[in-house]
Amino acid sequence: MPLTLVEGVFVFASLIDEVCVYALQSTGALTHPARRRVVSMLVDHDILRQEELAESLARDETVPQDDPTQIEIALHHHHLPMLSEELFIDYDSRSGDAVLWKDSDAATELLESS
């Protein structure tokens, strides 16, 4: 029995979601502890500023760096742009705002599977 248009759209959307999961895992966007922690924090908050993320990461034992200034520089130049390029977060480099792009359940599933 052929799929209806609505069923086809749902099948297509689920395939795209699976491709996105594979791409995120294979590119290493979630391999670094700081990026994993950023996504985890954004699951719990609507929006976080780069400074807030740096201060939280400095207190986190899973992150190798503990200097908030150095962490903020790394976030700005490397980690947040990488997560943004991978369509995981929306990052405004001018304001320093980071917002979770994926829905929180999908983000949590990705964190648990990688």
C-alpha cells in the first residue's frame, strides 16, 4: 500500500534526523568535553551568554581548562562556532548568546549516544 503524502513527509523527516545524528557524531562536534557540556547546559536553559558558559565550564571537572578567560576565548573562537556550523546551536558572536537549535530531547539523545 503506498504512503500518503503526510506519511511520506514523516518518513523523510525521520531520515533527515537520522542523517543529522550521524553527521554530528562522525564530525566530532560532541567529542570535546566543553562542547558536550555546552549542549548539556543549553538543554536546561533557553539561552546562555558566552560569559556564563565560560564561568560554568571553569567549575566543571570534566573540562580540562579552569581559567574562565581562556575558556571564553576558546568558546568564542572554536567551540561555539563549531557547534553552530554543525547546526546544533545558534550562536551570535557579537552578543555572545548561544541557543540550542535542536529540541532538547533530541540533544539529550545525542549526548547519551555519543
